[in-house]
Amino acid sequence: MTAAGLRARFRRARRQGSESGIALITVLSIVFVISLLAVLVMYLTGKELISGRQQLTATDAFYLADGGATVARESVYQLVENLSTNATKVSGGSTALQTAMSTMYANGSPASGETPLAILNYAGFASSTNACCNTITNNAWTTTGAVQTSGASYAVVAQVANYPTMYLAAYTTDQLQSLGDGSYATKVTITPRLVTNASYPAGTYIEQTGPATVPTYTFHFTYTILSRGVSSQATRQVQLSKNFDVVVTPGSFADYAYFLNFFGQAPTFGQCTSGGYFTTSNSFNGPVHTNGRMQLAGDPTFNGSVEQADYSFTYSNGQCVVGTQAAQGLVHFYNNGNPQDKNYWCSPPPPGGTCNVDNPTYAQGGSAFNRLASLIPMPTDAFSQVRAAIGGNPNTVTAVTNQEINQDLGLCSGSCSSNPPPNGTYLPSTGSGSSKTLTGGIYIQDNNLTGMSFSLDSNGNQVTTVTQSNPSSGVRNLVTTITVNQTSNQTVVATKSTANSGSVTNNSTTYAGQPNGMVYTSGSIAALGGRTESSSSSCPSDSTDLGQNSNNTNLVGSCISSNTAMTVAAGGDININENLRYQTEPTSSGTQPNNILGVFSAGGNVNINQAPTNLETDAFLMSATGMIQVNNYDSISPGTWTLLGGKIANYAGFIGTFRSCTNPPSNLCAVSGYSNAITFDSRTINNGIVPPFFPVAGNYSANFPGLTDTPASHATWQEVF
């Protein structure tokens, strides 16, 4: 090869090597860039993973905080709502609670030492022995000392045996509780809330309303929940806050289907002797209570709660008065004529017996029969009812004087007579002439009122008819007819006076407004319910009533219009001689009618006297010092008495007699008088429809406006940092 050829080949080889080097450098550069990109991608991916994990743990912490707040809120609900059941379990029962609340109230003055948080002494969780209630120790609950303006704080701690929910303890420091893969810690603060209104212009934490003897107390609070959620290293916090009230209300005696103070008749020969039985013919569809010892024979039915306080009673000044409570809650059983007292709900009890003699039906179970319940005292007067009737203040608890009655009835001005007002029917009012406005109820002065009945006129207006015999000198008969037109908000009072000579005088007065629902007569009522049928009446049962009362076939019963609420009270006996019915009966659900009737004897008995064989009574009947009984119960033919409402009495009145049946021999059969089926009118508890000014009981219930969330009112929620 020539030199020129060698040089050419070398040049070609060098050129090829140079090109290979460049390619290698290019490849290496590309690999480097790709590697750098891969590292960057890995870095960014790792950073995203870390960020996502942090975001996930932060989200977990948020939901843990929110879940912890929910648990805390449920614990607050449980804590506060336990007031309803625990208040009567404290030592001293409702009497102790009433005294304690009066101390907390301090006349509604924060400066005088209101202590609203003390009501929480009656909250907490009942212990395994069902004792009340102070299972949460907190110094803020004291009823004495400095005014309470700051809150009481609690923490949710681990669930404790025998308690139904997470448990609140006095707050000292955060206590982490496990939830899923994380944990939470909550702090609950319940703070008194100052409110101002016309009754408390300077502000108060506690309001008092109702009768001074058994007032309603409203406690104003705010709860604030701070919940911290923890997940790995992440922490989030949420806060809930809401205003709520605790309203502690005295119960009404209309909350009972049957209430009996002493399970026996009025004392005879200076002795208080138990007597009478609930028998197979007795069926109770609502709460039953006696302050004494219950007496059972055969198979009575209790479809609601049943309880006895099992107090002894001793004779004093013509009455049986409460003594001491028994150590054990014994029940008195008829036991086929061989009476026995047993600490059980049926007879003969196990293990020796099988309850095959006296075996009541308990819808809530025999073990729910509370045989050592708290005492619920009976009222001792009708001061509240009298003052409501005359247009006075029904919350005043002092005795009503004749001067006060005459003054409020408008019979005098300035110095008033200390004598009772003249016999008559009065509707207190203001104004004069044709411009009179009603200011109270209906007050009747009469030692023995001849009759009172209720009907509907042709327009459906409520009509009350009062009949008085020989009310004054020269007057043989006085009939007062009171017609209430709720549409026009007017009341027409018409009187028909028949003189001894036979001449008749008619008068009529129209008032603006309506009576307040309280009808009071100073003496007895000889006949309540019965009236002569009138073509103008639109009572639904007039045609079926006529001829059913064998004592007077011309009588029909009374009816209460769908929108009328009324209480009839008397200083003496009240004798029911005919049906008392509601125009519209209550229903099991849906919108309820407002008609309701209370019949209250403050100083006598409520008697069923010369009534139809099959009697219907829609009312709550009460005798504060006497009994509810059937006159001639041991001689009249057997019948059925259907009661929609309740019976409340100081003593057990006899309504009929019974004997052992032939088949089956274990049952009891009626011999005379009435078999009584009581259907409790639960509107008093479920709908707040109560006879106006009906006596209140000393036991308390609680409700909690604003405590739980509703679409219209819910807690304020926010995340805090």
C-alpha cells in the first residue's frame, strides 16, 4: 500500500474513532440526564408520599377530634338527662331536691349566691346499686360559697363497668382515649349562662315560675367541648358549643292513672286500718302510686308503671297521717282469704310458690314494681284554685280570706266584709256596663250546689249550667248559664231567677274574654254531670244517654267541647250522677284535642251517686282529704265504670264487692257496684295537656330545651388551631 493510501486509511480510522467518542459521550450524557430525572422523580414522588401521608394523618387526626367531640357530646346528653331519673333517688327524695333547688336559686340573684351548677349533683350515672347520684366529684357543684360564674370542666375517660356510656370525670389534664388507629382527648365545660328579661332585669342564672310551694326552676347553661385528635405525629382540634336549659318541673297529680295516699278507708274509732284491694276487675293503663302498702287480690292488670312508698299511717285529729317508711317493700295479698304480706310482686312467691293465687299482670315486668318509692305528699288546701277562680294570684299559698274574695269579685272597694259573699255565681271582671272584661274563672258561693252540667249549644260553643236552690230570701231557684264563644272571644252569662211566688226574671251580660278554666264552689255539689236533654244541645251522646239512668230516665250526660280545658273544684263533696264525656276523644297518635277536665274535692269525697249502670267518665278525679267511692256500692246492681283520665285520693273508697268465681275458682267475680277500667289519659305527660290549676305533686321531672341538635337549633362547630 502506498504512503498515500496509508495516510488516507489513518485519516478514516481517526475520523471513525472521533465519531465513536462523540457517540459515547452523548450516550453517557443521556444516561446521566435520565438518571438525574429518575432521581428527581423519586425525590418528588417521595416528597408527595410524605406529604400525602402527612395529609392522611392530619385528616385522621381531624376525624378523631370530631369523633371525640361526638362521644363527649353524647356523654353530656347522658349526664344531663339522668336528672330525670336520678333526682328522686337522693336521700330525702323530692323534698330534699326542692329544698336544695331553693338554696341554689337564692331568690334569683347572682349577687346573693346563685349556684346553678349544683343541680349537677342530681345528674351523673346511677351506680350498680341504683343509688344516686354523685359519681362525678367537682368542687364547682357546691351549693354554698362564691357566686358561680365560671364553668365546671370534665374529661371523657374510659368506660366504667355498670355505666351505659363513656364516663365523664372531673377534668385535671387531658386523658387520651383510643379510637381506631389513633386517640383523642376531650375537655367538656358546662358554664352558667346569664339571662335577662322583664322578671329578672338585672340578670339571673336560674328562673323560678309556678306556685311558690312547688315551683318550676329553669337553669341556663352553655356547654363547650374541646376535642383533640392525635394520629401519629398529627394533631387537630375541634370545638362544639351550644346553649341549653335544664327545666325541673313539679309533677301534676294528673300524671297518674291511680294515686292513693293511704290504702284504706277513712279512720273509724280512732284507727287507721288498711282495706280494699285491687282485684281482677281492675285494669290500669297508666302510672299507679300509693304512699302506703298496696293490696292485691287475684289478677289486676298494670299496663304502666306501678310503685308504692310503703309508709305506715297513724291516727291524728280525725285523719290518717304519714308515719315512717318500711325497711322492706312488702305487698299485701288477699291469698284466697288468707291474707299475707310478701316482699314480692305476686303470691305465693317462689321458691315455695308459683304465683298461682294472686298473679297481677305487669306490662313492665314484676321486677319493675318499685316497692319502696319516694313519698309524694297530698295537698292540704285549695288556696290556688280559689284564687284562680276569683282572678287572684294562684301562686300565693296563704289562706284566702273573705275580704280578699269580696274584693276580687268586685263586691266592694276599700274596706271589705269579712263575711262570705252572697250566694250566687260570679265571674270576676274589670270595666262596667257593656265594657266588661273577664279576669279570672267562675266562683260559686253555695254550701250545697244543686247541680252543674256541661253541654254544647247549636253552634258548638261550650255551655256551663249552674243550678242553685234557695240561694237567697224569696228566690226558689237560680239557673246561671255561661256560654263561651271562643271564636269571638266573648262570654255570655244568662241568669233565670224563679221567685217563691213563681215569677221569673231573666238577665244577660256579655263579657269580653273567656274564663280561665277554673270553676270553684265553696261547698258541695249535689249533682255533677246530669242534665235534662235540650234540643239546642249538640253533645254527641244525648240520644244514646236518654233513658239509661234508671234513677232518672230524663237525664243525659255532659260533654266538654274539643277546645275546652276546665277544672271543677269544691270545698266539700262532689257527687257525679251522669256521664262526663269529651266531645272529641284523644287518639293514640297525631294531633290531640285540647278538651280535658279535672274534678277536685279539697275537703270532701268524690262520690258516684245514682248514676247509670254503665258509667263513662272522661276526667281526672281527685279527693285531697277524702276518697273516691260509689254510694251504696254493696247494694246496687253490678255495672261497669269506664274512666278516661285518672283517680287520685287520700283514702281508698269502695266501688263494689266481689267473691271467688265458680269457674275458674281462682278468679274474682263482681257481686255489686262497679267494675272499674281506667284508661290513663296520657296527654298530661306526652302533650302537656293538663286540667288548668289542677293540684301539683311534689315529685319532679326534668326536660332539657336546646340540649340536643335539631334542624332549627344545632351546636356551633369550628376547628381551632
